[in-house]
Amino acid sequence: RVPLMELPKYEKVVKKKMSKVFVEEKDLIVNWMEGHMRKYDENEADINFIRVPLMELPKYEKVVKKKMSKVFVEEKDLIVNWMEGHMRKYDENEADINFIRVPLMELPEYFGNCFKAVIKINLRRCQLVSLPDSLGSLQTLEHLDVSINEISELPDSLGDLINLKKLVLTDNLLSTFPSTIGTMNNLVELRGNNNNITVLPNSIFNITSLEILNLSDNLMKTLPEEIGNLVNLDTLKILKNEIKIIPESIGNLSNLTIFSCYHNQISSFPDTIGSLKNL
């Protein structure tokens, strides 16, 4: 609250002696920030500029960021660059990779080649529109969550994730799954609700390991007869679609305990539904 109106001409000398200087003139703020950043130890774990009106980052940000383990910048290219630097700091045997709410928008093509022993990857709310083909290289992956993004198509390489047990695709823009999904023989849980799915590939009914299948809030008009192949299903959710007929094969799902199908156009159920003693 001191009404200085202006700073003396030697401000550049003075500011170097201060540990905290706040000036609203654009160039002085940036200069102060540059000096402040240089005072960080290169092994600093947390860099914090909350509420400092920086307006811009200095040109050498690419050099500085490589010395930081935590930097968040909202401009698209800088985020991607930061993510690339951050990924390289993960140990190649890291088991859990988490980028929840980081607006990455896209993943670098080499993403799937970065981790040799990863078990879980969470990319929830990252504004992603696609996934790289290299994803299929993550042979140890068991849990993949890419929910609440803007993904409209999945790469065929998804089928190479033969050890995947849980796949969460909720709240995207998918209209179907790649046919290669049928090779994921260890998949136990598939969540594809809140998408634009109209048809299912026949190969999906080869995944007899499935116990939980959620396809609610989509645009499906039919439930294929092959649904009866998924004999280990415990939970089947197809509510809020446009399905008119439940196939006779539903009676094969003897392990089913939860079957949600309301908000469809179903007028009757087949007699075989009476075989589902665990519902």
C-alpha cells in the first residue's frame, strides 16, 4: 500500500538483494521471476509461483524445466514438453503413472516405450483426443483409465495389452471398440459407459474372462445373441440405450448378480431370464 508511483532507476541492482519482490510492471515481474528461478537448487522438488502475475515465461524455460521435478504450465506446447521431461524422470520400473487432470491434450508417440514394468496408468480428465499406437507396448499394464476425455477412436494396438485386467473408457466419444479388443484374454472389467457406441465388434464376446461390463448411456439398438458367451459376467449394465430386444442367450449368464437395463425400449424379456438364479 505504499504509493510509490515509480521505482528508482537502479531497481535492477536492488532487486537482486531481495528474496521477495512484487512489481506489477510486466518486464520487472519477469526479470524478478528469472532471478528467483535461478536461486532454485537444480534438485528442487516443488516450484511454486501461485498468484504471481508472470504473464510470460522466460525464453530459457526449456532449460530450467529439465531441472525441476514438478512444473505446471497451462500453455499447450509447454505442458507437453513438461510431460515429456517428467516422464523421463520416472524410473523405467515405475508401477503407477498418474496424470489426473493435467491437460495434456495428446501423448507423445513414444509414450508406450517409456515404462517396462508399469501396472497402472491414470489419464483421467487430460483432454486427450487420441492414444498413441505405442500404447500396445505396455505389456505389463493391468489397469488403464482414460475416462473423461474426448477420445473418438482407440488404436488397434490396444489388443496387445494382453495382461490388462481393468479398462476404463467412461465419458469419451467412442462409437465402437477396435476388433483387436477380443485378444485381451485377461480383461475382467470393461467400462465403456457414456460414449456414442452404436455397435459392438463380435470379437468382444471372446473375452470370457469379463466379470463387469458397463455399456450404459450409449446409442446401441441391439444386444447381440453372442452376449451369452460371456459366462463369467457378474455385472451387466446396458441402461439408457435404444435396445428393444434382450436375446435368449441372456439365460447363459448364470453368474449374473446385477443386470441394469432400464431406460431402453424393451417390451418383454425372454423366458430364459428365469435361469438367472443369482439376480
